[in-house]
Amino acid sequence: MYDYDLLVVGSANADLVIGVERRPGAGETVLGSDLAVHPGGKGANQAVAAARLGARTALLARVGDDAHGRLLLDAQRAAGVDTAGVLVGGAPTGVALITVDPSGDNSIVVSPGANGRLTPDDVRAAGGLVQASRVVSAQLEIPLETVVEVVRNLPPGSRFVLNPSPPRPLPSEVLAACDPLIVNEHEAKVILGESSAGDTPEQWARLLLAKGPRSVVVTLGAEGSLVASAQAVARVPSVKVAAVDTTGAGDAFTAALAWRLGTGSSLEEAAAYASRVGAAAVTKQGAQDSFPTAQEVEAL
């Protein structure tokens, strides 16, 4: 019996968001909206998104002993996330500087801060938390060696989900554990190598599968997603909505998919549900503030 439906091992950042008419070019200054500060970070986002949907969720992360860290902890607890695995101190809380244009597209620069101090020793110390989780999800805003240690500590029968963002080449040990590996076009091409990535999502997925993951999901923005395993490759359509802010939508998608896989849904079923969750998230401003409840997803 698992105590948690989902354990997220990853980053926790304060998102500093400014709306702009257009993003500046090199050497250019543009005026923007008033600064808004939101709880964010891929790990913290995924944990909140899953908890909002009803998943029993825990977070293993590190924040600074500062106002941003307290903001993040408060947001996790308000969403119902178990924060026993959130470590405090060692560096300032990570910060993401985000500009959002009128179409809802964003550009992000991340200062990792305390996220870079989440170590393999921290994973080993939290072994009980990992062992108690049906699905474990990770990203790459924390050190890669920490993600490797997560893989080495997975309990038998659990499932590992990885969104390799920001992307980098991955060791075979990590790739072999992924079920699924969730990538967008840019991430797929970085992992495959630009010259050998192929031209279509179907090609990317098949080439990625050949590297060892048990399954692959390629997210395609407004075009939906593609799911692939040794058994089949299938397109999953998107849900059409008026996008306000895409910040955090990918994290909501990943969290929803990871949770639904743990409940027994097929990869295609989980991706279809995750598409609805991601669509709901882009209809509101911010990352965690935009994540829907299960009831809001059903209404969509």
C-alpha cells in the first residue's frame, strides 16, 4: 500500500512575472506591467497541480530560509501537498524571471539557488518518502546526479516520470527508468542530437524509445501530444481554449499524466486527461494559481 499517489522530486522557485507588449532584443529596454510574484518552479508546480486534482502528493525539494521560501511552503500546504520532504536553507530560494507577451507566450530565466543544493544525500535521507510513493516524477531544474539517485532508490512496482527540462543528454540509467519520458520538440532534439532527430514527432518518439525509455510522450502545444511505447504510437488531440498565460501549463500536464498513470489509466487515456488539465491552466494568469481542480477539468 502506497502512502502517496505521487512524489515530485524537483525545483521550487519564486516566479517574478512581468507582462510585456513584446520581449526585448539584445541591448534593448522595454516597459512592462507591475511585477507579480507567484510560487513556481517545475517541481513545486507539479506537486500543486496533482494535489489540486485530488492526488495524495508529496514534494522533495529545497528552498531558502527567506520570504520566497516561506511563500512556496505556504502555497504547497494550502494545496494539500505533504511538505515533510521540503528542506530549508543552504542558499537563497530559486527565482524565475518571466516575461509574458499578449498572446500568452512566455520567456523564462531561472536562478536555481537552493534547487542546486538538492543532493543525492538528500534523496537517500528521504528514502522512506520515495519508497512510499506509487509514482515518482522529476525534472532537470535540480542536479542531474540527484535525479540519478532518485532512479536508484525507486521501489519495485513504482513508476518514474521525467520531464527533462531544461534539457541535456541523459545517462542510459535514467532513460531506462522513464515510463514515460515527456519532452517537447526542443527537448527531444537536445536529447537526440539535432542532426539525428528526424523531422516529425513520430520519428522523434521512435528514436527516443530506441534509447531506452519504456514509453515517450511528445507535447505539441496547440497540436496536442503524441504517445509512444513498444506497442503503439498515437496522437492525442488538444482541447481548444483561449490562452491567457501558458506559464506552468506543461507542469500541469505532466502532473496530471503521472497521477492518472498511477491510477491505472493507459498512456493514451492519461495524456487525454492531461491535455484537458493543461488547457484549463492556460485560461488563467500565473502558474500554480491557474491549476484546475478535478471538478473544473470535468466542466471543461
